[in-house]
Amino acid sequence: MECYYAKRYESEADYTEQVDNLLTNYGNTLEGKHGENIFNKLMLEQRLKILPY
């Protein structure tokens, strides 16, 4: 998954936090432990990239 952030964000960290919040909220809708730390799991597996637009 690639997420691109526009110049309207002050920094990559601001956008990364928003993506983390989005994935955390999504993970909370899943049954069981499948949604726990989904952001960290994707980052560690190099399946999530936060890139400038």
C-alpha cells in the first residue's frame, strides 16, 4: 500500500499520524486480534509506504 501526502501537510510525520489513525480505526472494526497494531505490522513487513506527492 502506498500513501502519498500533499504539500498541505506540514510534515511526513503529520500525514503518517493520520494514516496510523485511519488504520487503527479500521483495525478496531475487525473481530479478534486481527486489527491490533495493523499500522506497525504493515510497516515492519514493508507493505506500507508513506511517500511525498
